[in-house]
Amino acid sequence: MDAKNSVEIADVASLSYEQAREELVAVVSQLETGGASLEQSLALWERGEALAARCETWLEGARQRLDAARANAAGGPEATGMAEPGRD
């Protein structure tokens, strides 16, 4: 990987989910349309892979946050085995 690719891949890490997804859609569209040279197609493919990985990172983070919220919601007095004060 050359310095230019390193910079391009590194800037993917700063994208929001929506930005990465939008750019990924554009990259896929360009690849499907064709007309690019082999070198350009490979660069687009690499960019697409980096964008897809970024989207997956965002989605995994969201999944973890949802799991944590569900666990906290389920962690009420009944879930912990402790009754609320005044209840038997």
C-alpha cells in the first residue's frame, strides 16, 4: 500500500456511518457502470472495502449499545433477584 492509499484509507476512519454508506453506494455504482481502467477499478474496490468496513464498525458499535441498553433495562429489581422495597 502506498502513501496515497494509506491517507485515503485513514480518512475513512473519520467518516460518519451515513457518509461512509453514501460514498460506498457511489463506489459500487461506478464499479457497476464500468468504463474505468483496471487500476482505477482496483482503487475503487479498495476504497469500497474500506468504506464497507467502516460501516460495519459503526453498525457493530450500535449493536453493542443496543445490547447494553437492553441489559440495563432488564437489570431491574426482578431481573437481579431483588424485590422492590415493600414487596414480598
